[in-house]
Amino acid sequence: MDFNLSKEQELLRDGLGKFLASRYDLEKSRTAAKLGPGWQPEVWRGFADELGILGAALPESVGGIGGGPVELMVIAEELGRALVIEPFIDTVVLAAGLLHRAGGPAATALLERIIEGTAIVALAGTEADDHQVATRAVRDGSDWVLTGAKAVVVAAPLATHLLITARGEGDEQERLSLFLTEFDPAAPPPGVTVHSYRTIDDRRAADLMLDGLRLPAGALLDGDARSSLAQARDEGATAVCAEAVGAMRKVLSDTVEYCKQRQQFGQPIGNFQVLQHRMVDMYMELEQAVAAEYLAVLNLQAEPHVRARAVSAAKATIGRAARFVGQNAVQLHGGMGMTEELAIGHYFKRLTALQYEFGTTDFHRARYAKLTRP
């Protein structure tokens, strides 16, 4: 099988890589994360106006460029390599995918705004299993009233809109509804309490308490969104797998370079065979992660059970690789590896967090075993 990128995909990768190399400074991004608004709006504007990547995987009918899973992989890898904290996966992968599959005038209009870079949409519904969704939606006249809690809603403090999953009154256990509402984290609507915070890997997230959030009838985007949400979770898992591969490529490269420069006993520590073996092990884990990434990407548009099996295999494999590569990179850097001054510490935190997004390594091992059981 030919795993080479097409000419257009190479141009996409190279263009984004050059943009991030010249415009995305790690120290500046961390300052924005810790002391500023949590992201860099001018970078997001560049993604929209100069690169057009916010519509890379969306159809041309809504202003996208009609790409697919491979384009998504290329972009996510480069974002991971540069340790970008802007909410690309949350808005462009998760939310945009759900909006596109739901269809309708409101969804289409919001998709156009996402591609333009004027809307940030967060999904309040990333529970690993549908049975964990406890938020309820009941009818009150022509309105919907939502009650429940949503934990760790990534990008909610930056969002202009929320997508909320809930169970309708009298719905069966398997049935889920998807609601769309405008959102201002600084002035949330009545019935919503927002607790915002910074995650360990410098993202912004929030816990939401819904206590009688009243939405108009038109806010119901999809009355039976279970299959769409399952696809969104698999797409999100695939995107973070690609992001992890990009981060691991950078981590391994930086570690090898550090070992060539760090002197001990009058010679570079990279000359010591035991450390060479350690770096070879890191390289092997990375190569296995790349193969697993390809497996997920090439099956992302397959039948649901085939897609889920491939994604779980990739997520479990890459979760293990991210742990091994991240921990060994820190060890080879010594105590400096955990400081704020070196980039390696920031990459380690992100690789650690990636292991838990869209299902843990253990969750995906169990799901893979279930899907392969005779």
C-alpha cells in the first residue's frame, strides 16, 4: 500500500509547518495560556485567512476545501509538533463534524462561521460511553429545559457556542439528543454555572452545571445523535493520535540532539551505548505509533464496527508509545526535563494528557477486545 502523501497534501503540511515555525512561539503561547486569554486569536485568524485549514476536512458546499481523514492527519501532526493549544480538534473536528452530519440552516450557518474563524464551538458531551450521559432535557411548552452537569468541557472558556448532549424525557437509554446554543463564558445564560480552569497541558476547560437551562425548540439540532456522536468520538481520538505522533517526532528529535550536545566524562552522552539503546527503543515505539495512526486514518470512513476497532487499536498503541517516549525523553534530559524553561517538559505534559482524551488506553484495549470477540 502506498502511504506517500499527494502533492497537495505535502503542500498543506509544508505550508502549515512553515507558518508555525515562523509565527508560533512556544514561550509566547505558554504566556497566553497561563497569564492571558488562554489562546492566541491572531494565530487562529491566520489558520482561517492565510492557511484555510479550519475548513480542510469540510465539503466545498459550506466553504471548506473538501479534504478527508488524511488531510486531518497532516494538520493534526503539525499542530502536535508545534504544541499548539488553540482548539482545533474541539471546534474543527468534533463540533464541525457533528454540525455537518446534523445539517439544517443553523448548522450550515455556524459551519461557515467556523471556517471563517469567527466561531469557536465546544462539545459539552465527551463522556467516553453513552450510558454515562446523565443530563436531561424535558419539554416545557415549546421550549426545552436542560438539567445536569458536564465535566471537563475543553475550550468552553473560549467558546462562542456550545453543543450539549442530553437525554430527552421518556427516551430509551440508547437515545441521545444534541442541542446547540450561543454561549458567553463571561456572562453565561440563566441556568448555567461555569467553573473555568487551566488543564495540566495548558488548555482551557470548564465544568458546567445546568440547572434549568431554557432553550428554544430550534436549539434541538439532532434528536437521535448517538451514531453521530460515536463517529465524532472516533474522529477526535484519531486526531489526538495524529497530534501525539507529531509531538513524539519533535520530542525524539530534540532528545537525540540534546544527547549529542550534553557532555559527561569528556564526551557527548549520546556516545554511551546504553543511551543509544534507549533512543532506539523510543524510535521503535514511534514507528509503531505511526503505523497505528495510519490504521485509524485509513479506516475512519469504514463501517462503524471496523472504524471503532481500528481507532481503539491506534489509541491503545499510541497511548503506550506516548507514555514511553515522553517518560524516557524526560529521563534522558535529567532534571532539566521537567522545568518550564525546556520545551520537553511541556511536550511531556501534553503527551500525558493525550493518553486520557477520548478514552484511556485501558478503555480502548477493552473496546478492541470486545469488538474482536467471536
